[in-house]
Amino acid sequence: MKTLTEITNTIAQQIGAVANHMQDDFVRDYELIVCPERIFMDEYAPREELWCQQNDELPMNDYDKPTESPFRNTVFVVIKLGSGQRNYAVANSNVTIQVLSEENDFVFARQLLDNFLAEYNFQYHDGFVQAYFTPSMNASQDEVYTGFRALLSCTGFIRVPETGFAFAKSISITYPTDDGDKTLADIPFTNISINYGAQPDPQVFAGTMGKTKALVRQSSTTVSFSTYLSLPTESQTFDSETAYFEEFCAALIDTMNGHMNNKFRIVVKSATGIVLTDSWFVLVNASYSQELGDIDPWNLSFTEAKSSED
């Protein structure tokens, strides 16, 4: 299982990759430093007098302010892992990401944090899942070094499944459209359930002294998961993957509106690529409950069926 140091280093690399992908003109002028809290306090803590002494700005006893602010265009990101629990199959820990913005602004710092959450929040990457709450502004006008900076904070948790254990990572669904069958890879889901049920048929065989031995008479497989439905409007345009997901959602609505035997091929894979289930299914239950002003996921259940009717 990944150590805390490995997790911290991986998150730091992910944040660095997000910063490298930010190609706006103003972004190129900034430097990013990602480190644990201990390293930040040892190497970068705001000690103005020490900075002046190291840079020979002015004698220690008669300076006002240094002529150039230290780390003016540097954004600091501090990663802290908190308490949690760990067993042989999964580790669950709290995590806090604190961002100290550039001097006298926080545009780059906030964009960096927003882009990181858009890329990694509720996603399985690099061996674990990260889930964060909405970022908060802890302070916006604190004096740091020789200017003013903002401190942004984002809390959440990480779940690290042990390699080799069954961990459903993706659902891909093939569904019929007017242009033929199409497959959507990695359909978003909030939870998933796979159930295999069998009915035994006890029988007496020769040489068993009347003791019955069971055979499976019949079995069924059910896949249930929760996801949001996305339906297009005439004024919107979408890329192919988004459009495929909307076609799948439209097929679900069509199934509930009378075409009950629409077939869906569902493939569920683990994080290591092992196929947990792969078959054709029909929709047997769809439920949705919503309060006014909110959007909840749909709970969908499918049971195994023949790929086509005879």
C-alpha cells in the first residue's frame, strides 16, 4: 500500500502537471512550489530580516524595506495529511491543501486550485481517489514578506485501495442508436453494485449414500449504479464523448417510455483492467427523487438478458 510520503509526492506531481497545462500569458510569469508543511516552515517561512541579510540589501539595523520582494511571483502549495484509518484493503485519510497566493493578488492561485479540482476531484488517478470540498478563502489581505497575499484552503479525503483487490473503476456501456451500436467509455457513476444470484437444485448421485449434492438450476446477474442524467437542448453543442453519454441517457428515457426491451451491454472493469462483468442487460428499475432546487442521481438497475430476441 502507498505510504504517506508517496501519496504526498503524487499529489504534488499532479498539481505541478496542472500548472504546466495552464498556458495563459499571465501564468508563465509565475513559479510554483509544492511542499509539505515542514519544508515550507524550514525553507520559505516569511522571515524578512533573514532574507535581507542573505541578500545584502541593507545593514540589519537601518533598513526599511527590501527593494525587491522575495518570492514575488511564487505561489506556495502546502499539502497536509491528517488522521484516518487503514486496513489491509484500503486506507482513508483526511487531506488539506493550502495555497499561498502570488503577491498582491490571487488570480493564479485560485485558477490553479480550481483546475486541480476539475481534473482530480472524485476521480481515480495514480492509484487512489481524491474528494474535496469547495475551496475557501481563509485570508485575503494578510501581510506576507513585503506585500499582501491570500491564503486559500481546500479540505477533503483520499481513499487508497490496495493493489490486487477488486475495485470497480469504470463502466462502459454499448447501446443502440439510429447510427448503430455505440460505446461510451468510463460512464460517470457515484456508486455501483454487482449481484450474482443462483437457485440450487439438490440431487442425489450414485455413491453418495443418499446425501444430496447441489447443482445450480438457474442464475441471474444484476448490475445497479447511480449516475446523473444529461439531456441535450437544441441550443447546445457537444463533443463526441458528451454526445454519446447524452444518447445513452436518451435511450434510458426511451426505455422507460415504452421500449422496455432495449438492450444495453455493460462492461465493468477493475482498476487493474480485470473485467468484473460483461454481458447484455435490460433495464428493470429506475428511480429518481429530487427536492426543489437540487439535482440528485438516478438509481438504475439492470438484469442480464439475451443480446437479441429470437
